[in-house]
Amino acid sequence: MLTFSFLTLFPELLAPFASEAILGKAAARGLIAVNLVNMRDFAGNKHAKVDDTPYGGGAGMVIRVDVAERALASLPPADEVILFTPAGERFTQRTAEELSAKTHLAFLCGRYEGFDARVEGLVTRELSVGDFVMMGGEAAAACVLEAVARLRPGVLGDEDSHRADSFSSGLLDYPEYTRPPEWRGVGVPEVLKGGNHGAVAGWRRQQALARTLARRPDLLPGAGLTPQDSAHLLTLGVTIEQLAAWGAPPPPEPKRKRRERSGLKES
């Protein structure tokens, strides 16, 4: 089991998210556990006040470090204690994969002007879900909970379903289709209806390459490109110089035609 402990001033924001759909089913089956800790319970005063005015002046309130420390001390030891902050490292699929191998993750979800800077001495990692500012860490916590939990064995119905996801393969995902076979003049690609699994796999890889090139070319250097990928990217307008800059292998050498033997047959 992987346990997620979220230290927050608003546990009611995360409670429904953690108890519904696939996450709720995973928790019911004992695959994950979500522990919501209200930091107000550790305020240490009768008014459950957890914040104070910042030294040096300025707008807003700052969450006290001693409150965070007492809340963390109430938990069993965690593999990682993570602070959500705009100054943290960018949360990526690789981070999710790394965290999914742990057994207990504790997260500090800030509010107001954030935590006293001394909280950084209590954490093992700082994460950011993007270059934007929100009103608190709960929305970021929901993103990380879902991204990490779905990688745990048994959480998804198909054990292989996440391996071809966007970013897991190093590329954006290929397009998917289902019924109806035609909608408003747009049909399903014939290759997907032909039953040739090898052709389908090749088509999907080429579509993933094309999508990534068009929308997120910055992912291609780390995508583990193959010689066949390089050959297809050349047909999409990529140059040999670009392939070299991405560290991509050269495309396969074209096969030479065998020369036909000439001469008269002996009678």
C-alpha cells in the first residue's frame, strides 16, 4: 500500500476527490490510503490560529513553522516530505514514477502567503505543478495524488494502460478512436479497423512522433528515438542536423537490390 498524507487547512477540499472514482475504488481495495491531516488541530492555541503576520511587514499571513512541525510529528515516518511551492522542481511524469515506488508520502499544502521559510528544513523535496500561482496547495495535491496513484499495481484496470501514456513513453500519446466509425464526415483511420496489430503499432508510433513534433518538440531529445523513428521524422520535415542535435540514431540504410546474375544456362 502507498499512503498519501496531506497536511492542509482545508481537508474538505481533498476528501471527495480522494474518495470517488478510481481513487476511491483503489482505497477500498487497500491499494492506496489517503490520510487528511488538518493543521489547525496542531495550532497550540484555543482559537486554532495557525498563521501570523510576516516579519518585516507586507500583505498576507504566513503559516507558522511550529504548527507544521507538530503536524508532521503526528505522522508515521515518511519516505518523502514534500512542500508544494512555486520555487520547487517541476512535477513531471518521471517524478510521478519515482514517487509511486514509495510507501508513505507526506505533503504540505500551503495557504495565504505560504509557510515560514524555516519549513524548508523539515522537508525532503519541493515541488511545483507549473509556472502559475494558486490560492493553496490542495489543487496541486489532487494532481499529484492522481498522477502517482494510477501508477501503483492494480489501481488501473489494465496494467499496461499507463505505459503508452503521454510522457511515459517520452512522446505525446497517439490519437484514439471509437464508435461511430464515421462522424460528421470524419472517419476512423482504416489501419485501426484492419486487425493487423503490427500495422496498428507502427501507425500509433508515427502518430505520436508527429504530434510531439508539432506540439512539444522539446520532448524529442529524451524520447529514446529509434532508427525507424528517425526515418519517419525525416519524412515530416526534420533535418539530419536536427536529429543529430537530439541525439537520435541515423535512419536505417536503404537495402541494396541484388544484382541479377547474367549469362546463358548450360545445355
